[in-house]
Amino acid sequence: MCSRLASVAPPRMYLALLFAKDMKKMADFYHDALGLPYLAAPVDPSWIEFDAGGTRFALHAIPPRISRQINITTPPRAREETPIKLVFEVDDVDGMRRHLNARGATMFEPRATGGGRGQSCDGLDPEGNVFQLVAALPSAD
């Protein structure tokens, strides 16, 4: 730890944010398909916050002058040039993968994951942002 910060508490993650071209489609995906509850009823169409189980997750509309330059394909192409991946812990990777596939999500094949988690599975949201489902750690009962 840097000696200058020895008396300062480390920061805590407050919010993870994605910029979105189509707020409705993205909100429907994260709320209806993935199941994240809204923190409050959406009031501002350019900002929506979700409870992501320990932190906040938000969508923010891309300004129209920039949005017009972005082409989202159907199905979406992975935004592989974006060095961000949201990782969601789930109780049943295979079950959530099937659930998201049934709702039109692009989901890839599960693979073994280290750290005692069993497996994980990458997918794409409606705008091509890569996310991952990872198995919850078994409880220590």
C-alpha cells in the first residue's frame, strides 16, 4: 500500500455503468431477462439503476449525436475492443444460460472455471457488451 494513503480508507465500488444506445432494449434485458431489480422506478429515460446484489448497476443513454454513429447488429457482434466484462454470480449457470437463450440472448458454451466455482459462461447483451455468468461458490455449511 502506498504510504501516502495509509490513513485513508480504500475506495468501495459504488456503481458499474454501461452506456447504451437503445435504453429500452437494454433495460428490458437486464431487468426482465437477467432479473436485476430496479432500484427505483425509472424516471429519467437516459438513466436507469439496478440492484446488482451488492453494488449498483446503471445504464446511461449515449448522446444522440454519438448514438447515430453506432450500428448495432442483430444478433449483436461482441464489442471485443471494449476492455470491460460484467460478471454476474448465479446459483445455476446452465439454468440461467437456458433462460437467457430462450429470451434471445447470445450465449456461448459453458467452460470450467478455477477457484472452486465449477463453470462460467460468457454472453452478449443486446448491444454486444460481453458479460459472464459464474457459478456461486458453495456455501460453507
